[in-house]
Amino acid sequence: MTTESGFVQPAIPKFDGHYDHWCMLMENFMRSKEYWSIIAYGILAVAEGSQPSEAQKKAIDEAVLKDLRQKTISSRAIDRSILETILNKETAKNIWDSLNKKYQGTARVQRAQRQALQKEYEVLSMTEGESVNDYFARTLTIFNKLRLNKVKIEDVDVIEKILRSMTPKFNYVVCSLEESKNLDVMTIDELQSSLLVHEQRMKSQIVEAQALNVATGESSRGRGRGRGRGGMHGRGRSGNRRSF
């Protein structure tokens, strides 16, 4: 990262083979640089035979400069082996569309990916012993992949899915949240925070119960040893004295 005027500039996302993730990061990066219009719409073209106005000339020159900068960014984001396959692409939009077609696949492949992800999402459930954080990580990974594959899922759908698929030990807090909270306005982060608090309480109760069991066991063994020694000593004294 470089610093200009006190602001930290974001680093160019490197393509590591996970195209969907890289694509999302790269789009955000280009939007922050105001280059996304070049990818989405390309360079403005003037109808053949017409004379462009001064405003159009200026817009075209700015678009050409942005396109050149975006091509430079793209070349720094991908490996040389991949770059060599797109050297004949003239514009940044051509490069982006080529990578998208190459790594995101055809419509048939995308449809199969969506179906597989939807099935995985439907059968998703929390396993015994799994932590709240681990389960949320699994769920949100599938959720984000579905969104990247153009599957429309709202946050409330994810919240309801998580509440339905928690292990039985969370039944109390799930019922409490469903009765006391408006799930339509609750965020996924708020749900995770509530479940983490409940999980921590359960862990504390288990630790306290274990400590109590240990203390009770040690106390019982101590009393047993005391009675044994006291009984023998008492009988010894009663042998020498008349008992009342």
C-alpha cells in the first residue's frame, strides 16, 4: 500500500485462482477508483460519419485514459501465464469479459453451480460441538457464493435459516429471539452476537458445574476419612471409661 496525502491506498487484489472472490474484490477496487464504468460500458463511441462535440471529445479522452490505467491494473493483478492469453484484448472491458468467460464458465456450468450451492444451503445445519463462529463462517461462505452466482437471498432468509438449523441446546435462545425480536430488521451480525453471548453463558455454566462437582467430591472424601478416624478413637476412649 502507498500513502498519498495521509490516506492509505488499497492494494490491487491479486488473482489467486479463486475467481469469484477475486472478482468481487476487484470490482470494489475499481469502483473506489471510479473505473468501473469503463468495465461496464466500455469507451464511448461516436457514430460513424458524425462529428463529435467538444464535450464528447473530452469524455472520450478521459475514457481512453481510464481504460489505459485499468488495463495496467489488470496486468498487475494477474499472473504472466494468464496475461499471455489476453494480450490481444484491446480494452479493459475486453480483458474483464474474457476472464469472466474463462473462469466463471458458460451458462450451463453456472446453472449447475447454483443448483449445487442451493442444495448445500438447504441441507446446511449446525453440528454437535460446532461453535457459533464456525457455523456462521460456513453459512456465510455458501451465502456469499450464492449471491455471486446471482441467486437472490435476503439477510432475513439467512437469519431464519440459521435459527432453524441450530442444535437443540440453542432452542431456548432461538425461541426468545423469535418472540422478542423483529427478524425483518435484525442483522446477521446482531444474531451472531446474541448467539455468542448464549454460547458463552453455557460454557460458563459447564465450567461452574464441573468445579462444583470436583469440590463436592473432595468434601465427601474428606468427611469419610474424618469419620473413620474419629470412630476408632472414640471406641478406644470408651474402652477405658464408662459410657453414658
